[in-house]
Amino acid sequence: MRKLLYILMAMPLVFLSCNEDEIVTFDSDDAGIYFQSGGQRYFFINIDDYVDSTYYSFSEEADGVTEHVLSARLRTLGKVRDYDRKVRVVVDTENSTAIEGTHFRADLNNIVIPAGASEVQVPVTFLRHPSLLEQEVILMLKVEDNENFKVPFERQKNTNVYYATGDTIRANRYVFAVNEFYSEPALWTMFGSACGTWSVKKQRLMSQLFELNSYDWSLDGWRNGDGKVLPMRFTYFAIKMRIYLQGMADAGTPVTEADGSFMQLGPGYEIDYSNCM
């Protein structure tokens, strides 16, 4: 019994010793760098979803907006340092169609992980160029090795859940896709034909005159009742549009569509362009 008691008393020490031997800690002067944008999927639940690209359309903005800033997050592996560390970020020109100065501005030569930090945002200012109405542009950024960081892997899981199986995403590159594409809002025909046939130019003119945004044109704005494009207001917009367009026509400066034809509204709201013929 005494021997058995000694053995039982010694067993926890044996298991503790084994557990300590199996613990592997990170102790290296090497530092890694990679893109990891995204964030928490559910409030109060520690689950993150990660992405390697951002889609953006200027059609979501008011007519007067001329530029928009998007960013991608860089994160580090290794020890946090008490000094600034420069990161090498370049444009992957082979996989990009966006033109610097025309479609975007970015100061990629001064991307720095600040002292005491383990991440930084890489901002890019995208410009509302007329070509975006017809063509989506792609900007692909690439992080590369330098004297401060190594790029440890090219791909990563799209979530922080260690047991999850699923898609992988890029870790050494980040993609921005930007356009200004429009499509006819469902509300345009839901509320009748007062404004006539839909066109991009007509919707943009209405948005400018009445300070409408993408939410105002959305079904959510109508369902929630806090969007500006509602049944009675749509009729009001048609009346005010007729006054504006007729005034422009009477002044000899008629508003035209993209194909050169005079901008016209629906039945009962027609514009008289007889003096412009």
C-alpha cells in the first residue's frame, strides 16, 4: 500500500513534466508580414472572416463625390518592436488595370508598422474617372520581402476558426475592383411611369437635384420608410424634373441623354422641345 501511495503521488509530477516538454513557444527574431483584412462575423462571438479583395462602385455615392479611400490591412508575425518598421508594398502591374494618377493615388513608399504596433492599414485613394462608367478597373497590391519582414506564406484560411475547413485566400496580395456601374432601380417602375424610360444620366440628374443616394434608391429604403424615393415623392420628383428640364429647353440649353437625344419624361410630364429643333 505504501508503494502504491508513492506511485500515485508521483504521477501528477510525471504528467506535468511531459506537458512542459511538449509546449513549443515562438522565439525568433524573424518577422513576417501578410495581408489580412476582414473582421468579426457575429457580435459577441470571437469568429473572424477574412477577405483578400474589396469591391466598390461610385454609383453608391452622391454625384458630387470625386474620390473615395479604400484600405487593406497588413499584419505581422513575430515580436512587436519599439521602433518603426518600413514595409515594402508594390503594385502588381501584370494583374492590374488601374492607372496611377487616373484611377488612383497611393503613397506605397511610406507604409510603416509603427513602434509598438503589429498591423497597419494601406490606404488607396480611388478617383471617379469617367471611364469607370464603362469599365471596371483592378488594382492588385503585393507585399514583398525587405530588410524588416519576410512574406511567410502566399495563402491563408479565410477564418480564424482553427478547425474550420473551407476556402483559402491570398495572403501576399490584395485586390481592389472599382467601377461606376448603374442598373435600373426596382423603384423606378414600381411607382409608375412618370419619369419615363430609365437611363443612367436621368437617374444621376435626379440624384443631384434631390440629393438622393444609393440607399434612397434601394428597396430597403422603401421598405423601412426612411428612404427619399417613396410613391408620393416620386410624383413630386417628376413634377420638379419637368420644371427643370423645360426651363433648360426654353433657355436654349436642353438636357440630352448619352446618345444625344433630348431627355424626356413619361406621359403627362413631357417636355416641349419644339424651340430646340
